[in-house]
Amino acid sequence: MSFFPKISFQCEVEEYLTKVFRNNELITALGTQEAESKYQSLLSHLSHPPGFTTVRVNTHLASVKHVKKLLFEEIQKQFKGLCVPVLEHPKLQDILLIPVIGPRRDLKKHSSEVIVGAHCGYAVLRGAHVYVPGIISTSRFMKAGDLVSVYSDIEGKCKRGAKEFEGVKVFLGNGISELSRSEIFSSSGPLNGMGVRMIEPVYLSLSFDNVLPSYLFLQNLPSVIVSHILKPQPGERILDMCAAPGGKTTHLATLMHDQGEVIAMDKIANKVKKIKQNAELLQLNCIKAFRYDGTKALSVEKREDEQEGPPFLPESFDRILLDAPCSGMGQRPNMAYSSTLKEVTSYQPLQRKLFTVAVKLLKPGGVLVYSTCTITLSENEEQVAWALKTFPCLQLQPQEPHIGGEGMRGAGLSLDQLKLLQRFDPSAVPLQGMDINSLQDSGEDDLISLANKDCIGFFIAKFIKSNSK
């Protein structure tokens, strides 16, 4: 049952998506009613957070058992004795899963209000406290120490510093203000630090603020699976084409036991800095991060021998991960998607440019994994169909582990080809809340099965390059 309204889109984007999820192939296979029901369910799921927090353990520095014990102690401290399990995944030996309790429907709302931006609100729904840069508005007389109710301005219409807001807002829970209104909106410039400490969030999720930063990395479940599917080996040369903020980069390095070379690229300087910071924090030395546009990463002339960064010679990588820039419609929670149709449709040509470079940089016999965190056909299955037609040297490969569903119909791929793809569709399970009683009544296998499905929308394809043509 939905706690929040379905995700909303601009009209032209909504029309575009409706056509995608009512395409002829899909309607023929499922029937109009089932196809429509699945689509509406997906829209509801996208506005709610996933039912589990996924933590990837940095096995380079610590064992999963050790981190599990430390996390269980942290839960006891944060949740004041509530018995919430920390689950090990049977197919992904480097992750831990923590169920999220909520939505909690019986929370009392306070008269003093804090309005935060949409992105801050989404972070709160996944366990974060409210930090000052995310605060847009507060009640007129709010003081430090006040009990406040926190709301998200999902449409971005609240004016900074407003004393009240009557627009569309979504209740996120209650907290204690760490600062007064005058301190938050001080003329000396924006403050940093915590603005509201959440004590009764609508979704009770472990806060990872300064919790074991060298031992773990917060990642969505499908994002962890991607690196396992690429399956890098010690001593290999790996390229992560669009790497920021470095979750997959550091995972690849860990899977290789920090032996070999992981080249990470991003074209934004601050993002490259973040990759380097994460590599240093997790004590991984085989990562080399460069600020570079992936579409220009192929060298057209002979390089100097001592040059280690991009552009690179053809066929110089054993494996390549292209976690492509995308429309991001699979991210959860998201209650109001703001991109225009022009922005949404701009990703397909960019992805194809990156893909073309990736194929040329890959050695014969090498593996290429393509992934996105979106739900469209044009950025997922259509890209696979295009790649197989454009590059005869590529062959679609089975994926291990295969935890998501098969690919979506509508791009002209065969049933056998669709089975080789992984599409994570949050609507594969009913939208259900989790309270402490239902959690205690659930078996571990049932919870793992739920976590495999109740995640973000995501897509993965794996290819092998058969020859150098």
C-alpha cells in the first residue's frame, strides 16, 4: 500500500514512458491489463525507498563477520534495543543487508516545521540526518532544541528562508533542531553541519554518518552485482569509464585483491577527487583516477611509452565497465522527476559514443559490462539490440550471479537474449511496509528474496569480444 503519492513526471515525459510500458511486444505477451498494472505499480515503488540498506564490506581491510558484528552493535545503539537483523547474502559474500522499518504511520506531527529540498528529503528517507545546506525553510520562531516535523518540498517551489510554506510537501518524520532559525539563515553565509537530528523518521534506517568509513561502502544491491559480473582477476588491466563517485571502482579493486590496475575516468574534476578520496579511505592502491571525457579516450596515434593516462591505444584493457550516464529513473525514492523529454532522450546517443569507444579499447576475448540505473527501453534493451547489430564481434553472455529479472520486451530481442540480461524491476514484489512484528515473523531466506527484488530500478548486460575486427 502506497504511503507516498506515485512519482510524477513532466507531461511529455509521462507520455513517453506510457508508450514504452505499453509497447506492442509487451502488450502481446502480458495483455493490456497486466502491462498497465505493472507500470502503475512501478510508479508507486519509485516514490518509496527500497526495503533494505545494502552495505558492501571492504574485504581488503576487514572480514564480513567482523563488520557484521560491529553493525549489529551500531543498530543496538541507534535503534535503542530494537531487534533488527544484519543479513549475509548467500550469493554475494561481500555484502550485508539491513531491513528498513517503515513507513511508520502513527507519528505525531509538530507545529514547528522544517522544509528541506527534495534530494535532502530522499537522503533522510534512507537514514540520513538533516544537514544545514539542505534546509530551505523553517517556522518563524524555531530555536535550537525544538521538536520539529521535517517535510520535503518535492516540487522545488519553497523560497529559501520562507517562514511558512503551503505548497506540496511530504512528511519525513520528526527531529530535534540543532540550530535556531537565525543561525541557519545567518547573513554571514550558509553554515555546514547538522541542522536537524532525526529521532522519529517515517522510515527507520540505520544512519551511517561516520560509521566504519574504512570498512564499508553504501551501495545499492544491483550496483554491487555489476562488479561481480565483470569478475576482474588479479593482475588484469580494468577500465571503469564513468567511475564517479567510485563505488564500483573500489569494488573492482577489492575483487582483484588490489593486484593489477584499475583505471577510473570521469570528466568532472570534483568527481575524480572523490574517487581518489574513496580509494585512499579504503586503502586501495591499484586505482588510478583521471579527469577525462570517455568519448575521447581512444588514442588515434601512437602514445609515449611513459604515458599512463588517457587516451589509450586500441585493445588495451582486459575488462571494461561502462556504467553509463543515464536518465536515472530507477533511483529510489524519487517523488517528482524533473528532467525534460529532451534531457531524457539525450542519453542514448551519448551512451552509444561511450560504448563504441569501449568496444575498441577492449582486447579480443575481453569482457564488457554495460549498466544503467534507469527503466527506459531506449537506454537498456534497445542499446543491446543496437550493439549486437553494430559490432558483430560482440556476443551476449550469461551473468553470474543472476538475481534480477530478464530483460523487457519491446526492443526486438529474442526470448533467449532477454534471459541473458538483468533488469531489476522494483514492482516485482508488492509495495509493503515492514514493522518490527512482521520482521520477526519473517525467515532469513524470505528476507533475502525480498531484498533481491525491492531495490532500485537497474539494468545490466554482459558482452564478450570474440575478435579484433
